Amino acid sequence: MKKAVVTVLGLDKVGITAKLCAVLADTNINILDISQTIVGGYFNMIMVVDIANMKDTFVATAEKLQAVGEEMGLEIKIQHTDIFDAMHRI
């Protein structure tokens, strides 16, 4: 299993989870864990996903997610877990 972390941040609106999950499903990425909150109208989501069987390259997937983010006014990023872990280690 190869894991990645998907993060989403922006103003809350209808359809964020649906659009994001549609892109992941189309790319054959499985969601392993998901957490989302809305604080003061701001939507925040973090997902741990399995990218072992994804159809596209990592870069192509990141670009698709970024395009959804731009369309919806959100910041969407995907990172390999080792990079994410290194960035958030104290």
C-alpha cells in the first residue's frame, strides 16, 4: 500500500466532498481515512488515501485536484505521506 495525504481548505459550500471524491474514484484512489470540520464558515478536510493502484501519475492527479480547487475556490493538495510526515515533525 502506498499512502498519500490530501488536504482541503477554503470557504464552505455545497459539493466539496462530492467533487473531490469523484476525482479520487475516477483515478482509482481509495480513501482510507477522512476527517473534516467547518469552523467559522471555513471548510477543512484531511484524507489519507491509498495511491498504489491509481490510474494517473502522481503529478497528473495533483493537477486534477488543483483544478477542482481552483474551480471551487479551495486549496487542495496531495502529498506522499513521507513528505507530509517530514514537514509536520517537530
